Amino acid sequence: MEQALYNNHLKILQEELLVALGCTEPIAIAYAGAKARQLLGEEPRRCVVKCSGNIIKNVKGVIVPNSGGMRGIDVAATLGILGGDPERELAVLETVTPQDIEQTRERVSQGFCTCELVEGVDNLYIVVELEGESHTALIEIQEHHNNITYMVRDGQVLLDNRPQPDQEKNPDGADRMQLNVANILEFANAVRLEDVRELIARQIAYNTAISEEGLKGNYGVETGRILMENAADASGLNQVRLQARAAAAAGSDARMSGCSLPVVINSGSGNQGITVTMPIVIYGRAWKVEEDLLYRALVLGNLISVHQKKYIGSLSAYCGATSAATGAACGVAYMRLHQTNEPERIYQVLCDTITNSIETLGGMVCDGAKASCAAKIGLAVENALMALELSLAGNVFQPGEGMTMENPEDTIAAVGRMGRVGMKSTDVEILNIMLGN
């Protein structure tokens, strides 16, 4: 593999597999709040949070982690301001104390923080403005949950990295447009495991821990626990299949209900990070695969997930569980065909699995982060594993059927266009419904 392409793919993993505490949208608000408080340099008297519709949608129904069960944009911002550590970025609320929670509850009840919808901006857009006795501060985040693009103190601009319409996005970052199924597979085969071992080991450890917590605790509607109970009555591959669905859903059960355990994200989402991780881990355990093969399968699954989302964007009306579950099924396929000594089939099976999966469930709507995300994840994993089984049997949807194109790359792009462009009006109506408009 060309060294430049190798380095690019490795950098994508390093940029994507970040640690986050709780749902990434309220965490991004908390991070902006903590950073604004640091910039202000004194006790704030007033806070204003301005957000895009997608941020509001994904914060409205989810519990802010380490908040004592509270929800809302004002809670996320205030808790970040009072107890957050901005140096921890998406793990900003790890340092919160019981005193911080009580002060947040009091400040919120007093109307310390107000929230405004901003239209005509990037889907991921957050501004936190603070006013103190002698100073003011402003922090803006765009495009990525930890991407601070604008900083102002007392009217003086300290940072201006706002993206321009004709400006290359993140010129110093990895180029996701270089991803395709063929070179992702080549990278998974060729990657030096010492280059990814720490990243993947952390992903397995963190996402397994929150999955196990979700199976133990009384979180959400207990999608994962109920699926796991059903698995106890199954056998063989059916049992493993249910366990894979349960493990992925259980992590979301816990996370959407405010569990304080950290997760390793994918495409800016903890739910997607859990979804791409746990089915591969569960099948790897069941099949007793060697650690090296498991790690390579996770490298492949993560990059397949990112490859699909690059066309859609971090936030939209398109539920990202479909992309992540498809990536997981590709990782499962990679392990299976290596174990059956059929590596020559892997590329075609990956292409067919992606086509079958996104042409079946692609377009499931995102109506915000909340308990039902776990059920959507369980369904997405079921769909992706069915897509894999069809592919292993040599069956795939044909060009001309719906959005199925002549090759998988064009199919991924077509479904991405549908999610990014075609579902824009859907996104607006979902937000209007949620806000009672």
C-alpha cells in the first residue's frame, strides 16, 4: 500500500476514534461552555447558547451525563461552565462533583442560561456566550464536536478558523474522500498492528464496558437486556446474532440514559462507535478468533462506517446506526472468511453486504438522541447481518433496483446524497414537530 494512503487511513482512525463521555451533542455544548468559562476568567452572570436545529434535536430528549438525571441544552452548558474541564474535550464532564450538579440545578431554575435556534448554518453549530462582571467571552464550534472555530474575549477575536464556502475543510486533517472499499480492505490487511493497537484496544475496552453496564442496569426501555434474554433461548448462530444485537443496543440504552462511562466514538457519535464495535467483538469471542484478526476486523469496520458517513455528514435526518451496523457486518464478514480460508471472497462479500444493507434500511430517520436509539441500533444490526448472509449466499440487489448503482461506491454515494440532500426537508419537519411548531 502506498505510504501516503496508509498514513491517511491511519490518521482517519486517529481523528475518529475519540473518547467521549455521554451523548456527543450535549457534551459538545458542555465543552463549549467549559472553554468559554476558561476564556472569561471570572464568575459568569449570564449565558446564551445558540445552536443549529440538529443540535437541539439531539439534546432535547437525552440525559446529560453526570448531571443527576437532568436534560436540556441549558443543563449541558451550565454543567460544563460550573464543573467541566475543557482540557478533556469530549470527556469534559468527567470532573463534575455533586456540588456542581446542585449548583447547575439552581442556576438553571434561575434562568441563568437561555437558548436560541440558529437557522442557515452548518448542521453541527454551537455558540456559547458568557457575560461576567467585567468581561465577556464567546466560543463557537462547527463541523465536528470538538472543533472550536471562533473565540472572542471582550470583543477581541482570539481565534478565527470559521470555514469559508470555497475553503477546503480541515486542510490539515485526513482526506476521507480517498476512502473506498478496496483500499480500506488493503489497509486492514496491511496495517501494522502496533500503529492501531492502542486505539482499537481502548475502543474494545470502553465500548464493551458500557455495553455490559447497559445489560445490568435499568436503562431506557431495556432493549439490550430483553434481546439478551431472548438469546438465552436460542442456539448456534441465532444465539450469537441476538447477542450481537443485544450488546450494541445495551450500550446505547446506558448512554442515552446518562450513564457516566466513556465511549469511543465513530463519525462523531458514541452510538455509532458502540454499534460498529460490539457485533464484531461478540462474533470474535464466539468464534475464538485471534486478537490480531479481531483488531483488523475492527479497523475495517470503523473505516467502512466512516466511508459511508462522509457523504451524509455528522448530523442529519439519516440515522447513522445503519452505516455503523453495516461497518460491523463487514468486520464480521472479514473474520468469517479468514477463518474459513476464503480471503479471495472478502472484497466481493464486503461490496455486496454494503449494497444489501444500505439499500434495505438506509433512510431510517433520526429524530434525536433518546432511548429509542437503542431499538434502532438493534434493528440496524439485524438488517446488516441479514445483508451479510445474503451476500455469503451470492445474492445482491442489482443495478437499477431503486438506488442500487453499477458498483458499491456509486451506491454508497447515491444513498449518501439521499441522506444529505433528499432528507433536508425531513430534518426540518422533524425539528418542527419536536418543538411543537
